[in-house]
Amino acid sequence: MYQLVKPLLFKMDPEEAHGRMIKALKFIQKHPALLTLTNRMYNFEHPSLTQTIQGISFPNPIGLAAGLDKSCEVPKALQYSGFGAIELGGITPKPQPGNPKPRMYRLPSDYALINRMGFNNIGMNKALSNLRRFSYSLPIGINIGVNKDTPYERRYNDYISVLDTFKYDATFFTINISSPNTANLQNFHDKDEFSMLCKAIKDYRQESDLTQPIFLKLTSDLDLDGFKNILPAITETFDGVVLANTTQQREGLKSTHKNEGGGLSGRPLFERNRELVRWAYRQTDGQFPIIATGGIFTAEDAISMLRSGASLIQIYSSLVYEGPGLTSKINKAIAKYLRDHGYENVSELVGLDHKNTSN
């Protein structure tokens, strides 16, 4: 069905198409019969796909990456769309419109997107009101960003404010220090600045009743020396890492909009991000949860990321090109792969390439 409407959607401005998709999901989540139909079409369940990670039960390893539902407008509809978890946001303390339009571009020849959205969202209080309209049976993550006009020396407080606002409603949090579209945000990858962020997170955890896991989302452009410098602080402060957000690299691209400013996502990130996953798994002896994202379009891609060391997968750009059926397609193929190779649970694939095995 998606392939029939895809040519029409691709004739629209990408942000307009995204807006229409949100409207359609809003309509679906108002009608229980449509939610049931959506669940039947896109949800695939199998015991072999379930995992418990950091105390959270994930029904399957394929999650939705942040960016699709920036203001918690359609979480109920997304819950019925086959994901093992959904991450909403990025959410900032105050509402902000984001960067001037146009700010999103498709790169069809590269199966990629470029965006410079700039954390456009309605702010944490209204987003929380949206989230509380429904109940959920799926892990709900909140991706946290910072407001553009927050003074440089107070940016840590933005993360804490959103954590505190959603602490009774979210299943997990992701601290986003990786967006290239907010000035100086990636400075948090610097060891000294990162240590201040970690201190703020630790202090808040000690002073509050927050019990949910907090993950950290890094940029794909982080070099391994820089990664190594902050890795001890990551494992001491956070409960897992998301590898990795968009890149500003443009090598080898073919599409018309390849030189637009912003973060590149999609297929070109796959190899680089898989290497980051492999490196992080080795450096932490497989004892630190890794969520892989970037360029995952097929079951083979997902299995490769799992075998490289990821416990969970997140997708977004591939949904734009492949449609909402992609999630169940990948999950079915993973379940078949497990059965065909004699594995009982998807967790057995995690880090398999680092072990002596012929499978």
C-alpha cells in the first residue's frame, strides 16, 4: 500500500508530507477499530524477540528513533505500528519553532535525508499533556534537547528540566548531545564539557526519585580517540548509548540536495555506525547496552548490527523509503533467522561477531 502512495508523498515537500502523516496518525488513534487494524497489519509478536534491558521489557528489538513525533502527538497510533519501543522528541523545556524552512530534504539516490530542523517542538509541558492523554503498553522514551536561546553555561539545566517533567511518565530517556542543528551542542563531546554534564545528571539522580534508565545519543562524526576519552564517564553516568545520530559528512552522495546544511541520515551512515557499535562493544566487554541506529533498511542490516554488539535497533529514515510495513518485515525475518540457526532468543545474537562461532 505504501509503495502506491509513496510517489505522491515524494512530490510533496518532505515536511508537508510529514505533517500529513501526523494528521493521518491522529485520525487513526481516535478510532479503536483503526488501531486494531493497524496492529493487525504491522505488529508481529514472537517470544524469541523479547528482551529485558535495564529493567525494561522490549517486545521486539526494532524501535522508532526520535524525530518522527517531536511533540508526543501520536504515540498511541505508533504503539500499534509494530515497534518494540518508541522514542518521542526531541523535547526542550520551552516551545521553539526550529530553524527557517525549508529544513528537510530527501536524497532518493542515496536513500537518505538531510534535516536542520533545530528541535522544533511545543515544549515539555504541552508535550507531557499530549502524552498523558493515553495509556501505553510499550516502552516510551523521551529524547531531550536544549533550547536555542538557553545561555551556554546553563544548558545542563534544560536536560534536567525535561527529565524532571517526564519522570513519572517516560519509560526511558535519551540525552541528545549529537544534533548538529543547535549551535555548540556537540561541544558536549569534549571531555571537560562532558564531565560537567555528567555531574549534573548524577547530582539530579541523587536528589530526585528518578529511576528510569538514561541513555546518551552521540554523533556519527565522533572520532574514536574522542569517544575513548569520554567512554569511562559515559559508562559511569548513563545506562546505555545510542550510536549514532546524523553526520555532517557528504562523501559519495549523488542526490541533488547533497550539499544542504544539516544532519545526514539514512543508508550512508550504516557502515560507519556499525563500526562505532563494534568498537563500543569491544571497549565495554559487551557489558554496556548499545542501541544502534543509522541506515538500517533490511533484516540483514538489523542482524548485522545485533551481531556487532547492539542490543536494540532504532529506525526512522528507512521508514520514509520503505513504509510502515518495514518493522514487521524485519521482525519476522529476525525470528526466522533465529529459528533457522538454532537460537532461542534475539539476545543470543548480540555481539556474536566478537565470539568464536561459525554461525
